[in-house]
Amino acid sequence: MDESGLSLEALGKRIQCSKSTVSENLGGKIPPQKFVVALIEVTVRAELRERRQTEAEQLRRAALHPPRPAPGSGRLEGGGPGMGQSASAGLLDIAALQAKHIETYESLTKALSQRDELRETVVQSQQLAMVLYGMIGTLQDRVVRLTEDRDRLTQAAAEQLAAGERAEVAERKLTRAVQQETRAQGELERAKEKQREAEELAIRLQEKIDRLAGELKGLRAQGAPVEERLPDVSPAPATVPAEEDDPEGDDIEAALLRAEVVNDTDAGIVERITTELIQEQEPVTAPVIVLDKGSTFPNKANTLWEAFHSSARLTGNAGMMREAVHMANLAVLRASRELGSDHVTTLTTRGTHARWTAKAGDPTAARDLYARLVNDHTRIQGPDHADTFISRHDHAHHVGEAGDPAAARSLYARLVDDRTRVLGPDHPLTLATRHDHAEWCARSGDLTSARDLYADLVDDRTRVLGHDHPHTVASRHNQAQYIGEAGNPYAARDLFAQLIDERGLALGCGHPNTLASRHSHARWIGAAGDSAAARDLFLQIIDDRTRILGPDHPDTLASRHHHAQSTGTAGNPGAARDLFARLINHRVHGPDHPDTLAARHDHAVWTDAAGDSAAARDLFLQIIDDRTRILGPDHPDTLASRHHHAQSTGTAGNPGAARDLFARLIYHRVRVLGPDHPDTLAARHDHAQWTGRNGHPFTARNLSAEVAAARARALGPDHPDTINSRKAQLYWSQLSEG
């Protein structure tokens, strides 16, 4: 704790414990061994952990097994002079000392929490100032541009009425931009003032923290029993919308409103903590001279592209994705103007712009930005330069995210070869590229290759990095995943059980990575045939993820999704339908987010399974329209909804239409995914079944035989899908002969 400077709240988040539990374990109760291990993990440097662990365990054993009092002596065995006082007097002294300990410790904890709030306020003010500097630069350019437009149109107004109307519009936009610039300047001054106030308060709080820490150490020196001692705490030192269409002005207006909200919030925090300090009757200290923080902000020594580039990072990290993309684009324009389009720094700003474009939800645009960046990196820095490799890596990833996993797989394969040639086979970046290549092999449908690639990668990462290295464990996680996807759910289940044990021991049962392995373990238990057990495990994971990550966290929602799915496969399709309906309403990402669309898709699936095929058919039609609009007609998710729409069309009583829909779907899946992709083979299988149900058992038998052979070749003869197609072939053969 001395070296970490963490408050109770911050420490609790690190070790997945509530603040009250941390306070209880540090405030008098002998902590459990698991708590001690977790505490050392987050507060002690790696090279010192083993020694600190040994020392802590010795102290803990001493606390659990204190020396026994000598018979009739009223003092501990081996006690020095003065230890023979009456037991009641000793207990009173200990109680008084412990009460003073607790009082001092609570005051110190409160001061630490206040200091953390002020530090966060300082950081927020710094970030806001960076954003506002960028905004002011944008507005200055906008004022110049609008002034030129206004003057030009005013000059032409006498010649043309429409030009005069446009001049009036330009004048109103100019007035708005000037007002916004004034407001931005005002908010900037507020942010800087709040930063100064927060820094001054933080200095006063640091003095209080130092004083309380000294008092606490003095109290400990008075000889409290081992089991009553509290930990040392010695924190580290403080380090109005326009009537006309004006989208650019509207974006600036929205950003200004956010800036005002942040400033108001920061002002409330500073005012509250100031009031608390006054109420505690803290002695008034002499005015503190705060060193000039000018170097923190863009100033005359900084260029405008740097301000925009920093603003993009800060706004993006704060969740303001649209603003991040806008600021990153401005950084590219400014850097191109100031440094030249081929300058290495300009290329860096372009990479930032592409990254935030992807995070804002537009992988297609990001893919195209990275493609141009790869060409320019190759031309300017050479094909084997590290920056060129990074751009190629990001381009391959977003090619896949934009809906072309086969192309992503091929791009990663070439990058693996080039990084192996330049960096060597054991370089961490080469291994990372192999990891992503295996992932996109799986997403493109080659599950067997993905499984085998991960097996080789696990061996190499274990040899180079170690068995327990996070990257090795991540590859083991994916290896287990694709062992299951390739047709062996039992092995996947057992591998994830091992990962849970290892991650639970190393990280704790509540760590997000442990929860991820628990999630996958539950999934493969269901796939191995025990849907009821999977359903119950997902319920436990939902509780833990809700408690640790929050109810709206994507991982929590993913567990709710799989819980609904396993509820249906466990035999209750009506309950699954209702769970998915509630999950759709709860989705926090908006109606067009891929996760929301996935929940709507599965809601329609279980509506069909619950017996209402006509309603499911209509739901799938709506989902196909939305997925086509948002993801594109060839996206695998769009094709998946078309598959289920064809299925529900058949179960709703129209086998001929279902057969024809599957025939068209096969064509598109072969074109997009390839003939051997599992989804293509699934469409061929269902096309054969609806052909038979439409009165053509001979054709269905032949089609099923072809699918069985293709599945045996692509997935293996023992894969469940291969066996299913063989059963279908036998069924239609018997029916046609009978």
C-alpha cells in the first residue's frame, strides 16, 4: 500500500472486492489468504512479490496463532516489563487505541478519496482544454471561411436575388460561429480555472494526508496487538441551434454543450470538497504558488495539428467517437498543410483517423483509409518498415470486419511470411500476426486449419513467452474455442475447465479473463449436450458480470444472450423467446448495433421454435432489410438471417418457396464464403430437405449424399454435421424406395 498510493475504492476495483470488504480486511480483521495474494499482486513490483508473499504469510500466521498467556500471569508469554497489568485495564487501553486507529484511518481514507476525485478533475480539465483548443482552431478557420463566403455573396447580391439569400444564410452562420468561438474561449478559461483550483485543493489535501499518515504511524508505535494493526498508508505525491441546415455548426454546438456539462460537474466537485475541508475546520494554509502548467496545453510553441491529434485521442478515450473522428481528420489536414502529405508524422495522424473511424462503427471506411495508408507507407518508408507492417495488420483486420473474412485471412498469411522473414519466427509481433491469421481462418470457415494453427502457436508461445503468459493463455483460449467449432465440443469443454482453474488461481474468479473462460466453458457444456447445466452456469456468470462489470457491459449482455439461447435448447423455446425480447429492449447500443441485430435475429429463431413460424418469417424479413442496410447484402450476418427466413417460410407452410430461397442463398454463399464454408454447406443441406418436403425424395436423396461427401471432406467424417447429412441421405433413400 505504501508504494501504490491507491485509495480503498481504487484498490477494490483492482482486486474485484467491494470498498467495504477492503476496509474490513485492512481495518482490523485478519484477511483471508486470497485477499493477501490479490493485494500483493496489484501493489508490489513483480520481482518483490515472492518475498512479500512470504513475509505477509508469516505475519498472517502470527495473527492467527498469537502467543498464549502464561498461566495466572495475566500477560503474554515472553512479555516485557509492564505486561502484567490487569486484563481489564489492558483491554481498555487496546480498545481506546483501536478506536483512535479507526478514526484516523477513516479520515485518511476520506482524504485519499477526495484527492483522487481532484486528480480526476485536473485530468478532465486538461482533456477538456485540449478539446477546446482544437475547437477554437476549427472555429477560427470557420469564421475566416464564412467571412469570405459572406463578402463574396454580398458583392454578388445586387446581381442575383438567390445570391443575396445565400449571403444572409452565410451571415447567420458566421454570427453563430463567432458566438460559438466566444463560448469556447469562455469554457476554456473555466476549465483552466477549475484545474488551478483543483490543484491547489490537492496540495492542501496532500498536507492533510501526510499529517494523518504520521499520526497513524505514531499510534502504531504505541504497541497495538498484531491482529489489530491497520496497514500503512503513505500515498504517492500528487502528480442555440440555427434555423438553416448547418451540420458543422450543429456538431460544434453539441461539443460545446458537453464541455459545459463537464465544466459544471468539475466545478461541483471542487466546491463540494472545499466545503468539506472548511467544515472539518482545517487550518487555513498560506496561498500556494502553483507552477505554470502552460506546457500541458497547446500554445504558440505547439502546432495546431498536435492540438487536434491530442484532442482526437482524449475525446475518443472519453467515448466521444464522432468528435474523435472529426478532430483526427482535422489533424490530418493540418499536418498535411504544415509538414507535407508524405511526412511520417502526417502518416501517423492518418493512422489515428482510420483507427477512430473504425471505433466509431464504420469498418468499411476504416478499411479504405488503411488501404491508402498501406500504399503510402510502402512508397515512402519501404515494404519492410515497421510502420508499413502495422498498417498492413490494421488493414487486414478491418477488411475482415467489413465483411470479407477470406480476404483478411489471405492478407494475414502474407503478413506472417513477411514478418517472419524480417523479424524472425519468434518475434512477439510475428506471433501476434499468426494469432490473428488463425482467427480469420476460423471466421472464413476453415475451422480445422484454425484449430491446427492455434495448436502450433500455443506450442511456440509457450516456448518463447511461457505457459502462463497472457498471450499464451489467449491462444490457448482460442485453440479450445476452435477445437469445439471443428466438431469436438467435449474436448473444448474440458480445455476451458482447465483454463478456468488456472485463470482463477492466477487472476481470481471475478477477473474479466476468468469470466470469459467461464462463459466459453458454459457454452461448450451446452454444445456437448447438457443445455440445462449450461443455462444454470450462464445465470451465475450473469450475476458475477453484472456485479463486477455492470448490467450494461457488452460481456454481461453477451452472457444474457447465451443464457436465453441455452434456455431454448434446454427445452423451453417460449422462455427463450421472451428472454430475447427483454434483451432487445435492454440493449444499450441502439437499434442498428450488430449486437442488437443479433438479439433480434435469435428472438425470431425462438419465435419460430415456439410455434409461430409466420411471425418469425415476418420478423426475419425486417431483420434482413436492416442488416442489408447496415452491414451490406453480402455480410455473413445478413446471409444468416436469409437462411433462417427461408427456414421459417417452409415451416410456415410454403416448402416450395423455402426450396427456392435456399437455392438463391447457396449461390450467394458460394460467391461470398466459398463452396466449403460450413454456412454454405448448411444452406445446401437445408435446400435438400425442403426439396424432399416439396415432393422430390429422389432429388433430396442425391443432394443429401453430395452434402454428406462435401462435409466429410471439409469438416471430417465424424463431425456432427457430416453425420446429420448422412442420416438425411438414409431417410430420403428409404422414403424414395418405400
